[in-house]
Amino acid sequence: MEDLKFYSDALFDLANKVNAYFTAIYIGEEPFLSYCRDKNKENTLTEILSLLIRKMYTSEELIEGFGTEYAFAEGKDFAIFLLRIKDDIFVATIIDENPNFALLKYENEKLSKKLIDKIEDIKNLKGSKEQQEHMEKEEIPSEIEQLEESLKEKEEVPSSKEISEEEIPYDIENLEEVLSNNEESLKEQEKVSEKENSSKIKNLEEEISTEQKEIEEKVPSLEEILEEGEDIPVEEDILNELKQEFIKEIGPVGKILFNTHLKNLGKITKKNLKLFTDKLADEIPEEERKLKFLQEIKSIIKGGNKE
């Protein structure tokens, strides 16, 4: 691991000196070590540079004796520099600010000199890394198998939830059927309740109507109160009350109208009291107030008769 640290430090030193966005050591098309300012883009950039190395190999295959020492690409805000250290060992660098070819070439060549004598170590380290990764991958299925066995054992022991589910007499379909039946039953009950309520309301209305009729029958009419046909003078107190009630309904002019009708009829008796009150009522233009007046004088006359 100390050797791996040497390469990591060397790569990080290069990144600092050229302010690299990304830098990596490749063995063939595969990255050995890499550094990226944005870890989320590291995999994408390693793949792009792997593709660039592949194209270098393709060029060498097409042109016999053609050996590419480095590749350089420059844009407005970036530069890519790929340097072959030896055979299939490469250093790749990407910068995203103020591309400077001379600086890139110089610093990459410095790193190349550090690594040139360690090519075999790099390959051995890569082999060790791959072997370790392979072993880790083999261990993972073993751990997964153990976990699956553990879960399987747990599945064999019925949980309290499973036991409670076995004790439930209905499965889901039956439960839905029961709920559906309950819903229909509730609807039927609602219909029955509506009919019963409607019937009760109707009966209640009939009872109220009957009671109202009975009350009306029990309440004597004005004619009955006056006992029409009797030539008995009406008490002065009753006439005064009638006068005050009439004035209250029609205003001050009621006093004149009351006295006029009283004078026309002469002596007011129980026999002509109904005629007198009707004439007073006819003087009230509003039907509602007229009915109210007749109701009030009925009470006055009834009270006078009780005395």
C-alpha cells in the first residue's frame, strides 16, 4: 500500500501544479489511479480518455511504425493532454481554466520520469488490486448466501402477524363480500328508515291537523261568545277596551270613527255587538291588522263575559 501511496501523491502533485480538473494513470485503456475535482463526473471522464487511448492504438495499427508519444486537444475553456510514459502506460490530464500546452507537457513529462522505472511495479499493483477486487466479489456472494439462509430460517418461524392472519375466518375476497353485503344492508336500512320517518312525519302532521281542528272547535266563535239574540247592554268597560284597541290599530282618527258607529247603532247590546265590531273592522284597510283586531276584541269580549 506504501507503493500505491507513492503514485497517488505523485498524481495529486501533478493536479496541483497544473490546476487539473481531472488526471489519471492508465494501463492500456483501464485507469489505474485517478483524481477528479468533481467525483460525480470522474467515471464519465475516465471513459472518455479510455476512448482516446483506444483511438491512439487504432492509429498505430493502421500505420505501421507509427508511435504516438502524446495527444493534445484544446478548446476555449479546456485542454486534454495524454502522454505515453512507456508501452501501454499513460498519464492523462484535463484542465478547465487557461489551457497552457507548455506547462501541461512539462509537468506530465516530470511525472513520466518519476514513473518510468516503476512500470513493472504499476502493473503488479494493478494485478494486486484486481485480485483483491475479485476476492471481495467472491466474498460478497458468500455473505449474501449467509444472509439468505438467515432470512429463510426466519421465514420458517411463523410470525405473530401470520398466526393472527390464520385465525381470521375470512380471506380478503370474503371480507370484501362481507363489506359489500354490509353496505347493501345499510342502504336497505336507510330506505326503511326514510319510509318510517316519512310515515311518522305524515302521521304527526295529521295529528297536528286534528288537534288544531279540535282546538278550533273548542274555541267559541264571536257569535257564540255574544250569544246572539240576547238584548243585554254591553258593559262600559268592554266598550272602552274596544275603543282603545281600535285606536291602536287605526290611529287617532279611530276615536272619531268609533264614536260615529256607536252613535249610528245607538245602544250597543250583545245582539248588535257583532255588527258594531264588523263595522269597526271594515275601517281597517290592511287585512292582517283587521284579523288581528278581530282576534283581540274576541279576547276582550270573552273576558268580559267571564266576569
